[in-house]
Amino acid sequence: AACSSGGSSASQQKKIGPTSPLVNRAEAARRPANASVHAIGLTAQPGEIDLGGVTVKTWSYGQLPGPEIRLKRGQVLRAKISNRLPQPTTIHWHGLALRNDMDGVPDLTQPAVAAGRDFTYEFTAPEAGTFWFHPHVGVQLDRGLYGPLIVEDPADGKDYDAELVIVLDDWIDGAGTDPDAVLAGLKKNGMSMGGTPTSSMPDMPGMGSSPSTSMPGMGEMPKSALLGGDAGDVTYPYFLANGRRSMDPASFAAKPGQRIRLRLINAGGDTAFRVGVPGAGLRITHTDGFPAAAASEAAAVLLGMGERVDAVFTVPTSGVPVLAVAEGKGGYAQVLVHAGGSRASAANDGAVEQLKAAKTLTVADFTAAPQVSLAEKTPDVTHDLKLSGPGAKYDWTVNGKAYNPNEDGLPVRQGQRVRLRFVNDTDMYHPMHLHGHTFQVRGQRSPGPRKDTVLILPRRTVEVDFDADNPGQWLSHCHNVYHGEAGMMTVVSYV
Ligand code: C2O
Ligand code: CU
């Protein structure tokens, strides 16, 4: 079931590029007449960052996470990026259906911003939600170049009392290595450099051995899929929540009984996180920014690289940590939520083990809210993306090919309903992302959640549908930055 659209082959078709007049037309259609402009500046720069008890030399937007950008739906973001890095860079605005020429993909939507140069991004933010931004050059993201981008909905009913944005990360530095060296090592040695240590396996809880480990809602997912050491290839000394290590965590002042809306963002390069609040249930409200629900509250939610979940919990009488355990890697990060005078104490190993054994929601448990569900429709075109790797040189491919921006991608036409079938032919996690669109996941539960990034578990196939309503050239790729950079990317091409 590869491309089934009629007409001539893609190679004979003229692509609708990022500078097409159609891009201006699509932007004009989503920009409200009275749109106000939110202007900011960002400087990508080398510097020292305190991760909580350890200071590292790295690249960032001046702090970790980068400064939060907060807009209202329909506002225009004007962001001037100053590149003070020794390499070219860009910014990609992850999850936003924006104009194609502002998508930040070098060679595809713009030339990369050279070292020492500036570039101004300007686009309308058409939807509210929890988004984020990062470079789309090499593995720069994994050095600390990322930040949250929140688009508020002026019509939000606000069924919560306070908001806590948490950006999760896996941190490579500390051993004198950097992400480029790690990628070079992976390419040189195949899997032997990173290789998730099997020594992290024994502390995985035995699934199904006690009543508390049952996982309703997991469908026929193999138990090993959620617990295997297959989330990533890279070994990280630290895991961070809002830029802090678990031994010296960030904290948040709340009051007992307050309902806190968590906006969880996984900015990790190679790590899925299982996130929960010990002793409090999570009520899912959004997936990748779009209103959604789960059948029930749960103790934990699984978040792949690039994915976001918003969830509300009620602060107990004593403070609690929000805990994020690195799936299959044996480390964690946390943010302490204090309850008035009752300060949260940091998570201990017991809490971590409990979270690992807890009922954990995955994409299969979510449904989209009716107002954001796509109408059922037979797709006009279906494209398979067969995900394979790693090859001998750590090559990861889509449909047998490593990414090449000059090659024909997967053709779509404006107005089509498009189905993508992500076929995971490997034993690893692949969080697959589509730029410029939000798709609807097809699954056991209908309607499935609206998302822009969906974690494809080992040996699984996931189908997603979207309406081709944003002309241009759009990447679809694995958000494990090492897989993506090693070739697991392709282009959805409007023709
Ligand atoms: Cu978060 Cu192609 O990116
Ligand atoms: Cu991958």
C-alpha cells in the first residue's frame, strides 16, 4: 500500500516549495485581521550552565530550558534568532501548523543561518497548545538548545488553578563528550558505543507479578515493549527536569487542593520518559497540544521524544514530586511541588520503583475531544513509512533510504485526506513526527488522539490521518535525534 495517488509519478511533478505563493495564501487564511505581533529575540550561544550541583559547558539559548515563549492563539510570533554558535543553525517550531518557509529545516525550507548571522522568523500561531522549539541542524538539540512554546487559548475554560511547564531532557555531557562525538562513535562502531546497557534491565519490575502491575488499556501491547531497554542507544549520565538534575531539582510553590495543569514536554534526544505524581492521579487533558482524554485517571503516562501531554492533578496535603523516569535507562528527573508550608521531599528509590510498576497511559489510551476530531473519511492517498535500522554504519532508513533533501518524497495534493502508516521494523522506539500538521492517530479507541508526534513501539504499525491543508515541503522523521540525523527522515511533498 505505497503511494496510491493517480497521475504521473512524483519525479515528473513540480513540488510546491516554501516560497510558493500558495504559502502566503495559506498564511493569510489563518492570520486574524487584527492579529497582534509578539516580538522576541533568541541567542544561540556557547556558555556555562548549572544543572544543579554540576556546571557544564554547552550550547543553549542562554539558559536551560531556553526562555519560555508564550502567545495567544492567532498572534504572530516574530522571533529574531542570533547565531553565536560556531556552526550554522535554525529554529524549528515543533507542532505548529505554520507557513512552510518558517519551518526551520535547512536545505528544505530555508538556508541554515550561518555562524555569526541573524534570521527573523515570523508566522501566525493558529492553534492553542503546548509546543516547543529547537534547532533542526545535526544533533544540536541534544546540547541544550530547546525551549517551551505555549500558545494560550483565550476561550480556555481554565478548569485548573495553576500551570506548571516541565521540559524533560537527557544530558550527555559530564564525561567530556558532546552529541556530535556520540553520533560519530555510533556511526563508527555501530551499536557498541551507546548501546543501552543490559545492566539496567534487572531493576525493571516484573510485569504481571502483582496486582498493581496490571495495565488496563494497554491492549495487546507486549509487556516487554513498554519495559524493554529499547528506548534509545545513548547512555546519559543525567536526566533533567527544567534544566536540573534529580539531586538538586527545581521546585514549584502550590497549595494543598490546588489543581495543577502540567504541560509536559519531552525534549530528550534519545530517551522516553514515564511521568507520574506519586499518590496523585493524572487526568489527561491534551495530547501534543490538542484537547484529549483518557478512559480513566492513571498514575503515569509514557512520553516519547518530541511528544507533549497536558495533565491535571490535585496537590495532596503534603508536597509531592513530579517524577520522570527514563524508560529502560535506570535514571530519573523530578520537579518538587510544595504544598504551602508542606515542602515536598525528593523522590526515593521506592517511589521510582512504584512508578515503573504503575498503570501507565500510552497513545493507545487517548481519545481526541470531539471538537478536534477529524470527520471520518476514506483517505485519498496512503503512504507507508517502513522504519528500519540500524545498518552497519548506524544508518536508519525510511522505506530503505536515508534522508536526502533533494530526493522525491511522499507526494500529496492540497485538499487530500492523507494516511501515513508507520511500520516499525525494528526493536526500538521511534517517535515519528510530521511537520506543519496535526494528525489523528487511528487505534483501538476511536476517535484517536490528535498529535504531531507518535511513539511507535517495537514491531508495531501505527496509522495516522491528516488533511493536506498547508502547502509546502514537510519533514516526517524519527525524533530520536540520532536516528533522524542518521537518516530516518523523509519529506511529505505537496505537488
Ligand atoms: Cu521537533 Cu523535525 O522536529
Ligand atoms: Cu527512531
